[in-house]
Amino acid sequence: MPIIPLSSNDIPRVSVIMGVNRADPFLKLAIESILNQNFQDFEFLIMVDAGCPEMKQQVIELSAGDSRVRILESPAVGGLAFALNLGIAESRGEYIARMDGDDVSRPERFEEQVRFLDENKDVDVLGCKVQLIDPTSKSVERSYPYFQSNRDIRRVLPFRNPLMHPALMFRKCALLSVQGYKYGHTSEDHEMFIRMARNPKIGFFNMDKV
């Protein structure tokens, strides 16, 4: 599928945010899995730890000059939460998709998630089932617990995280309503989900698709 460069006047539907702070052997696969999505109307914001200049160069090379990629430097002292908040602040899309440098997204991911959010205005945080894999990309038997409905997700949130962070797509307005992430060294995602759940108008859902 040909890639159509975004002009300065184009506003992408989706902004993908990913923080990078180490030389991960899976980073190439992670970036390629985003650039090769069936749904192409997105920008890809990669926040690179400012203390790792060699990582910035690696990300530049892996991006292969793709005009949808924007590389930002994030202060090392801020941790992941600061990096993700920087990505949110710089994003232009209606939807925010999370991604990590050691995960792989199937090519239909954005297409399916955008369609679902367009058709279900009561959902603000959308996840899905995931397949856990080993370092050679082979499936492993262990599974990530699955809770689908807003009610079930809210029921277990105080005790465990039922949302796989790098597989999520958010409405940007929902993230802004809670002022984004607060802590960046442990469970920054779970902590934010609990704050989001305090607002009964914010809806959660996990799609029954990997």
C-alpha cells in the first residue's frame, strides 16, 4: 500500500505514542508493525530518552525517512510517564494509540480499533485480547486474563490491571480529562486507569479479537 505523506495541514485520525529508553532487540519489529498497518491515517510519535543519543540514531534509521514518524527527545529524569505525556501534548489525532518497543501489532489493529471507536461513542478506552509470545515470536501457553465489558473491567480494576497497555487506543479527550500519566517508574498505566474509572462517563472495553 503506498504511503501518502502528511502535509502540514493534514490532521491524522490517530496519534501513536511510544517511549524508547533502551536498545531493545525487538524495536525493529515493533516499529515495522506500526508502519505496516492497514489503516494508514496516523502519525507515529517516538519519545527517545535524551540520555541515549545512540537510541535516537537507531530510531531514525529504523523509521527509514517515513514522514509519519516524529522523533522527540524526552528528559531521562522524567521516566515513561513524562515521555508519554510529551507524546500526548504533541499529538494531533482524535485517537491515541499506545505502543511499546518490545511488542508487535497485527496489521489490522488500528483499522479494527478506529472502526469500533467510531461506532461506539460510549467507549473511551479500547483494548483487545493479546497473544503472548517468546523472543522468537512463537506463541506461549500463558495467557493474559481477559475482561470484556465496562462493568467487568471496572470491577477488577482496584485489584489488577485488566487492560494491556501497549494494545490500547484512547479518545484523546479522555486522557486529557485526567491530565494524563502521573508516575513513570511502576504501574503508570494502572494508576491512570483507576483515576479514569472515577469518572462514570468514561467507558472501557476490550475487543474479543487478538
